[in-house]
Amino acid sequence: MPSIAMIFLAFLQALLLLALAPLMTGLSRMIRARMHSRRGPGVLQDYRDIAKLLKRQDVAPAASGPVFRFTPYIVLSAMLLLAMALPVLSPHSLLGPVADLITFVYVFALARFFFALSGIDSGSAFAGIGASRELMMGVLVEPTMILSLLVVALIEGTTNLGSISTAMAGGQLQSPVALSLAMLAFAFTVFIEMGKLPFDMAEAEQELQEGPLTEYSGSALAVLKLGLALKKMVLVLFLLGVFLPFGNAGSDSLASLLGSTLAVALKVLLIFLLFGLIENSMARGRYMLSSRVTWIGFGVAVLAFVFYLTGL
């Protein structure tokens, strides 16, 4: 079991990631604006929006129930738990018992379930449509995520995220072809989960992807936006922790931790920049055609499993 000091450090790590999450979403919006030849909002706009929403009254629909009211806090708490367990600066997790691949997938599914259920519980027809779309995307994406992580777990012989990250950082690579394909498949699911085009359009409350947010307002909307922004940060760090933990601190020395901080910041920035460039080089796709595209990612994950069985 982790000590009190480790739990405290994990909590500080989660708060730091929460504080940086709106900055990364603001960066994505700035990239989109520049590629569209627009000035757009600044990278700090999300901080201003959240601060403004926190000062406003929280108004819930008359037909809504307790699920609608509690969902923003459930989503944010789930993402904070995952942020506490992520191996960020070192290959080791601060919360070893929680840092399990299966646990991560289930907590993501829990957050999605309540987010979709809140749209149904709001009593709004449009929010209900957005909720059904959110659940459908989960059905299309989660099998690819699970299969790609299963390949990594089978190769490394463990589902513990810290052990996998340590083995990968140490250069103990087995089945490099299978690992490369699994990484591509998992990155594909992360791209979709972050609400990128052509699948979704993030920060668009009138779009189906953000349909469950339609009836939220005030502080509840601010908390939910923080949770969704932190989800994007957690997904990127999850990708880096499993497949690209290189450059993380190998010791507790100050120089090693500073070098790891710089390496992690550069990797996160590069991932957001790459995803932003890919997103804004594509046209918006029809929702009914999403399943035809998500099968590509599932096919890559199946290929990774096949190459693992052949030892490549």
C-alpha cells in the first residue's frame, strides 16, 4: 500500500495536471484557428471561461434527477484518480494498486457511462441524442483500446502500468512490430477520445458530441469542462506512460527530475501539436460513417495481436 507521503505527492500531481489541462485545450483551439487563417482565442481563454462559469448560478432542468447533478463531480473525480496513478516524471506510479491497465479502462468507461447518463437524465431530447452518440462511440472505440493494451500486457507479462513503463524505459523491448502496431492502434483511440475531427468537434455544445453538456450551466458546467479537459491530458500521458516513457527520471535526484519534467512537457506538447495538425487537415465526417473508420484502428490492433502470436 502507498504511504501517506506518496498519496500526498500523487494528489499534488493530479492538481498540477488539472491546472495545466485548460492550457492544452487552449493550445488545440489556437492551432485550429491558425490553420483556418483566423486569430481565434488565446491559449488562456479556457481559464477565463472556467473562472467566469464558476461565478455564475448553477441552474438544472426541472426534469433532471440526481445523476445529472452529480455527474460533473463524478467525471472530475474519476479523472483525478487516474491522474494520481499515472507515471508522469518517473516510470513508477505513485499509486501502484490503482495503476493497472484494466483499472484505467474501467474508470474511463465509468466516466463515459455517467456522462452519457446525465444527458438522458436531463430530460432534454437533444442531450439524449448526444448521450446515445457518446455510448455508440464507446462501443466502437473501447474494443480497440482494450485489445491494444492486451497486446502490451501479454508482451510484458503484467498489467501494472508502472512495471510496463519501467520495462519500456529500460529498453527491454520484445516483439517490436507488435508493440509498434499496438501503439498506433492505441494512439488512434486516444485521438478519437479527445474529440478530434473527423469524429467529433470539441468545444461545440451544439454538436452531438457535446450534446450532454447542453443543459449544464454555471459551476456544474465549469467542473464538467475541467473534467473533460483533464481527460484529454490523462489520455495523452497514458499513451506516453505505456508506449513512450523514454526520458523519464531514473532516480530521485534534482537534475534527473528537471530533465524528466522537460522531456514530459516536450512530449505532451508534441502530441497535442501533432493531433491538432492531423485534426485540422481533415474534413468533418458523417456520424453514420464513423464505424467504417474505427474498424481501421481495430484492424491494426488485431494485426498487433497476430504479430505477438508469431513473435515479431
